[in-house]
Amino acid sequence: MSVHAHATPIDYAALDDHALVALVRSGQREAFHYIMQRCNQRLFRIARSVVGEDAEAEDVLQESYLRAYHKLDSFRGDSTLLTWLTSIVLNEARGRLRKRHSMVGLEQIDAAPDDTHQIIQFPSRFGNEDPAVSAARAQIRHLLEHAIDGLPETLRTVYVMRELEECTVEETAIQLRIKPETIKTRLHRARRLLRASLQATLADTLSEAFPFMGRRCARLTEAVMARLP
């Protein structure tokens, strides 16, 4: 009987990012599937914050993942894998934005005191609900997403990274290549604009905004896998 017949299946889900990267480099393409599943939510949100629509954000993710797969040998582990992938996604998204129109001078909106406000106090989690409450939250989430979409792109990306993805000021500044003070200014202005368009009674919907899980996550992941060499 072949020795390989008793080989223990790899538990990809239990491996950390560096172990998955090592497996991909060794030719085990399936490990990349799990990398995408782990990163899809954040990367989709960030891509969408730049390009402003779901379909193009998914295209950005596909192209970014393919680029990352082919240049995975250049990942040295100096930053987290998610940080490295975020940089690729931002570059791809901004490239598409430049094709769409000339970039607005980024520094034109930067000169305000540090933020001392909160847009809304969101409870961290919610309990069991009846269908009516669940439907109401879905409507509120759509209102929130619409309000975020209405922000200027330079404010929207900062808001998504800081509030939805809970990136630190320093991490956001490094990713966007701007000063930490600028991050604080843009977040302040984003919150102020959102406060003007939202009611103070919004409940816990922020963590659910722009969901990219379930079927959508699986569809994109399989599409990228199908395009890998």
C-alpha cells in the first residue's frame, strides 16, 4: 500500500498566515483559498471604500489576489500578511480610480483640530431578535452604508479602515501613506458628515456594514482559484 494513502490531511484552517504562505510557496494552491477566506471581509470593505461600488470592488479583489499570488515570494513577513495584501488592494483600487478621473488633491481637506466627537455609540453586540427587529436593522444598515458611500473617497477610506475594520491610527497612516494627524482630521470630518445624515437612534449595525461573507465570499474565492495557474 502506498505511503501516501495514510497521509494526514492538512488542517489549513488551523494554520497561521505564515504557515499558509509557506504551503502556497511549496505548490499547495489550496492554502491560498484559506488566505482569501480570512482576508476577504476587510479587503472588500477597503476596496469598496475607494471605488464606491460592490462589483468593481470584487474586481479589485480578484486582480489583487492574483497579483499577490504571483508575487508571494516577495512577502518577507516584516508586516502581517493582511497588511501586505491591503497595500496591494489599495494600489489596485486607486489605479482604477485614476483611470476614472483625475485624483483630487488629497491635502486640500487636511487642516482641522483632533477629533473629540463620536458619531454614534454602537453597542458591541446584540442578542436574539424577532424577525421584525432583524428586518429593521437591515434597513438601518442600508441607510448607514448609503451614508458612508456619500462621503468623499479620501474620508470614506479612512472611516472604513478606522471604524469598520478598527485599524489603528498608525496602521491606517502607513497604509494610506499620510500623516497620523491627517488620519485624525479625516476621521473627524467623516464622523461630522455622517452625524449630519444619520439619526442618533441608530443601533448596532456598524459591524455588519458591507458584508462580504457566505455566498459572495465563496464565489469570489472560487473565481480566483479558477484563475490561478
